[in-house]
Amino acid sequence: MMQQKFKVLILGGGTGGIAVAARLMRDGLGGHIAIIDPSEFHDYQPYWTLAGVGLVSKNSSRRSMTSVVPPGVTWIKASVKSIDPDNREVVSADGQRFSYDILVVALGLTLNYDHMAGAQESLGKQGVISVYQFDQLDAAREAIENFSGGTAIFTMPPVPIKCAGAPQKVMYLADDIWRRRGVRAKSRIIFASAGAAIFGIPEFAASLSKVIARKEIETWFQTKLVGVRASDQVAVFERVTNGEVIKEEVKFDLLHVVPPMSAPRVIKDSPLASDEDAQRGWLAVDKHTLQHLKFPNVFGVGDVTGVPNSKTGAAIRKQAPVVAANIAKHLAGQSDFLRYDGYSSCPLITDIGKVILAEFGYDGKLMPSFPLDPTKERRLYWHLKKDLLPTLYWQGMMKGRM
Ligand code: FAD
């Protein structure tokens, strides 16, 4: 098959891919730009936490890919199978070959439900739910709406994952919904986390510990979900106790599963993957310029990047303008690249109508956008999360305006 050539080839048309494409078009970078993505749809995933408990419709999180690909950018509906950066070539699963001057990797990450025996096939059955997949949102909403009491376990895998706050947000919302419905008194809620603390940044961990205490939620740390038997509603955990790993089976009535996550196989298997321990398998980019460490004509954006930030759409809002500007500078032979500071944000929903807006950069530095104590729950940030941010996403980020 003939090789198709593009000035900028973007792998993935999710948050990062579309944000960079829109920015490049807005900045007036000439030449042919293409996005490769097999998906018919583009999802605003931050809405899945709300859709999974029935506070917004799942369809409000989803638009067609054609409606978000910026005018003038070519969408190639195909799946990337291999990347050969030495020869500047990408091959798709259907055998098409592409070459590029600049490659932008925006492939997101892979959800590894298959790392927990029985989890994938249990989803949607016997109270086993997950808001991490669009096609599981109805089952999650129904299970939470119909919960009549018992043991509800919400899991958190080892990091990195996308939106590390989401596993808690869905739990706090479920708690609030069950209190309003009068079933909370008949329930035991457990947060089973592979981590050692409720949140990685001490200032927010302190606020969240108060939320946990107020809601009388049990926390199990260093506890990893390793298997699910939906038929008898049993979750299998590995727990670290006194330095020893112990396997434990726990009966549940509702189990919210968040899978371990990793870089996509196509990146892991390519010369673009990092071989450093801390970021092994993820895209090896400079954490400030987002330029590849070995291939200067390759840039990365979003969840796929091997940088020590927190993987969110909010991070991409700050990364996309940096990537677009640095591509233009690279093409012009300039070296005064823009720098991404590690900014990420997680609107931690603690109740219906209450949010702690956690904003931070590299090394856990607090980076609040507003002159208010960032560790406090506020109604204002609930409106920001539910009403304002989606509009900023579709009308701002997806159009290269912010
Ligand atoms: P994605 O948006 O996932 O896009 C990756 C794209 O790559 C997809 O379109 C996919 O089809 C495509 N792709 C994959 N494999 C291939 C292939 N082989 N070939 C071609 N294309 C491929 N962020 C926030 O900022 N705030 C929040 O409150 C928040 N809450 C969240 C709640 C949940 C439940 C979830 C799941 C996520 C949440 N996020 C939140 C995180 C945010 O949605 C992600 O960080 C963001 O979407 C990452 O963008 P991305 O472009 O890196 O990946």
C-alpha cells in the first residue's frame, strides 16, 4: 500500500490529540495534519463519575469524532499497530502506512481489567460495577440506585491511573445518595486501596481524612484487588499486614472496580517507550518540554506520557499549548521551548454539591487558580465541575482556545 505523508501525524483523537490538533490549527501551523483513531466517538470522561451515579446522562459525555476533529485536519479511522521512529513510519492494523515530519503521541492508557482474575467478565453482574468504561455506566447507575444495603467496596489500584480521585468521588457520591435514600444505616462502605494513604498530597489527604471520618467509611490501605467471583459475590484481595502479603476473600453486595492501568502495548513495544524504572513503558518525553528524549521530532501529550504528574484532562489543558508551541519552535529551528510545570487538577467531589478543588504541579506543589483555601469543600467548585468545566472543554480546549 502507498505511504501517506503528513506534516504532523497525531496518534489518538482523545482529549490530548484533539486539543493539540485544534491548537496547531488555531496557531496557523501550515501543512497537512492528520489524526489516527479507530473510535467513532470522543468522550468527556470527567462526566463518567457523575453519569455512573445518575447525576447526568451518559450521552452528555459523548460526541461523534467527526464533530470534534478540527476543520482542515484529516481523520484516519484506523488503529495504530506499530511505530518506527527511526524511519518515521507508522503502520495501522489495516495495513496503511504513514510517514510524518512531526509525530504527536496521544494514545491515552490501557485499562487492565484482565490483571484481576474474573474481573472483566464480572462487570455489570451481581453488583460488580465500574465507572471507568462508558459501556458500564448504565449498570453502575442501576446498581447504585437499587442498592438496598450491605457491604459496598470501592477499590483503588496502584498508581499511576487516570484521575486518581475518581475512585473516591464515586464512593462519596454513592454514600450521599444512600443517605438520602435511607439505606446508608444498613450499609458498610469500604475503601480498599493499594496505596498507603487516602491521597498523595498531604494537604488534600488531611481534608479527605475528615470526609472519610464524617461519612464513617472504613479504609483498607495496601490492599490490592486481585480477583472477582461475581457468582458468589466474592472479592479477592492481597493485603500487606506486618510486611507480609496475605490473600483474603471478602463477600460484597456492591463492588466498584478500578483496574490497574499501563501504557498501551503499541508504545511499550516501540523504541519510544521509557526504559527508566519510574516510567517504564510510558512515552519517554522531557517532563517540561514534552519532546521525546531520543527522537526530537516526536512529542507526547496526556495520559501516555511518562512524566511524574497526575494523569488528567486538566493536565492536558496546560500541556497542549506547550506541545503546539514547541512543535512550531522545533520546525523553525528555535530552542527556547515552552515548559509544562506538571499542573494537574482533580475536582474531588465529596458530596452532591460539594467539591475540594485539588490543583497541584510537580513535586506536589499546590497551584490553586482561585484566592481561596484550596483544601476546603465548596459549593462553588461543584458548579465549576458539573456546569462550567464541560463547556470550557467543548468550546475552549477542543477548539484550541485555551
Ligand atoms: P484519551 O482521552 O483516553 O484518548 C486516547 C485516544 O486514543 C482514544 O480516542 C482512543 O480511541 C485512541 N487510541 C487508543 N489506542 C489507539 C490505537 N492503537 N490507535 C489509534 N488510536 C488509539 N480528568 C480531569 O481533568 N478531571 C476529572 O474530573 C476527571 N475525571 C475522570 C473520571 C473518570 C471516571 C475517568 C475515566 C477519567 C477522568 N479524567 C478526569 C481523566 C481524563 O479523562 C483523561 O486524563 C484524559 O481523557 C486523557 O486524555 P488522553 O488524550 O491522554 O487519552
